[in-house]
Amino acid sequence: MVKKAGAETLAGEVAERLRAAVLAGRFHAGEWLRPAELRAEYGVSATVVRDALARLAEQNLAVRSPNRGYHVVPFGEQDVQELVEFRIVAETAALRLSIERGGLEWEGGLVAAHHRLSVAGTDPGYGSDAWFVAHGAFHLALVSACGNALLLESCRDGLAAGDLYLRWGRRASGIEAHGALGERDPGPEHAAILDAALARDADRAAALYRDHLQLTADLLAASRRAVTA
């Protein structure tokens, strides 16, 4: 049960717990989020649950269907492609601004975030919970100096949804992923993006970033086709 507080605060707390549950894979793609069950689990009112679900939808982790309520985002090829198109537009724009506006502090934070990601890729390994945390931190570090709060929030939400699709894709492919999705090593891709960003080569960094996101979408689509064939 969440602690008693104002409706706004409670809605925020429930939204964060729901977000964590979705990202951890507690709910399946497309699963309906039942308000009565959530009210009982979190010990809050229907209004608080409704507000929390609306916030989850704003973060691209849930979808509202008129007269039916909210369900976890679906996981189809079109859903993945639409998300990657959104992310390419938002995150390459934010990356270009960060390269233009970021200073030494941004560079240092970026190098540190990449180091943590590299370590997590070895121990405990690519696709682990620790790797996903470090992966998100690295991508956010790349765009963190964009100087635009709205754009940064869009990047954060797109990244969360993208990592959720990646988790689902790895599970769907087999025991933490066989095939192209599981065999991929994104380390060299991240390193190349880092080098271009530190060199202040915005065009190259944006192109590498775009290709990185598109490759993920392509591998996820191939993974789904292989599973459903």
C-alpha cells in the first residue's frame, strides 16, 4: 500500500510503481490494466488509479481505448517501427543540440556513463537488469545537454518504451535470446556514437545513432517473425 498523501502525490507514486512493474515485465504486451485490481493492490481511490494510468500513457507505456480503459502497449512490428521513427526524430535532434551546447561536464558524464555500460555488458552481461539501467543512463547522457526540457522528457519516455520492447524481444526469442537479436553486440555501436559525440561531429553522431535505433527495430521485427512463423 502506498503512503497516504494528496491525490497528486499518490497518483505520482502509483504511476512510478506501475512504470517499474511494466518495465520489469510483470505485465504482458497488450495486457489490460484493471483499475479494481490496482486499487486493491495499492490501496488508493479510483481517481488516483485513473490519474496514474493516464501518466503511464503519457510515457508511452500504456494505451487508452475509449470505453475500455488502459492496456500495456502492444508489441507488433508496426508498434516497434512507429516508436523507432519517433525516437530517431526526437533523440537525434537532442543529440545534435547536446553536441552544440554541452561542455566538459557533459563530456565527462558521457564518458563515465559509457564506461559503466561497458562494464555491465561484461558483468553481469548484455541484457541483464544492470545492463538495461546502464544502457538507459548512457543514452540519456548523450542527449542530456540539449537544453530543452520538453525534448529531454520525450527522449526519456521513448527510451523507456524502446528498452521495454527490447526486453520483450529477447524473451520472445528464447531463453534470453537466441538468433540475431541475442547474438548482437551493441558495444561497438555505442563506442562509435560516443567517439563521434566527443569529436563534436554532429552529422556522424546523428547518423550512427539513427542506424543504431533502426537496427534494433529491424532485429526485433525479425525476432517476432521467427517466433510466429
